[in-house]
Amino acid sequence: VQLVESGGGLVQPGGSLRLSCAASGFTFSSYDMSWYRQAARKGRELVAVIFSGGRSTNYVDSVKGRFTISRDNAKNTVYLQMNSLKPEDTAVYYCKANGQYFYWGQGTQVTVSS
């Protein structure tokens, strides 16, 4: 089983990034997929979730209207489109698969700074 995140980096405030998480080794379409983030010296926070059917999503209040989670079951990939980024969005972002078992990716760093 593997979850491999990509797309992180350094971006200026107000900018955009698109994170990807490529999954393998399990039945991706049967799993709810989530993005979490962990800032320095803070706990891990649930950012967004997309349920296995792909139609239902939930977001933490701080990212509503700025972030969009989506999935492509044909590509076994979940995405997080992040717009209007703020310095407080700086964190390591992880994807997580939730289903019969739980799987985590290794994380990708997002830094929002001028």
C-alpha cells in the first residue's frame, strides 16, 4: 500500500497550489479520502474529506471557499486545490485513506511566505 503526495512548495500569500495524492495497493474507490495538515508545534488537523462516492465533501471552516478536494477514481488519485493561500496555511499536508483500514502518506510541505 502506498499513498504518495506531491505538489507542495513555496508560494506567496494569495497564490495557489494543487496537491496530489496517488494511491496504490488497495481498492481506492471504496475508501473515503482526506487531507490533513500539521503546522510546526501543532497537532494534526483535518482539512478536507471526500467520501468514496465522490459527491460529498467536508471542509474545516478555515479553508471553506478557498480549498477544493476532488478525486479521480480511474487514476486512484485525490487532489487538493488550494487558492488564496495564507501564511497560516503553512504546514506539512498529508493524505489519508479511510476504510476497512487506515493508510497515511508521507506528507508534502506547503510554505506560504513572501
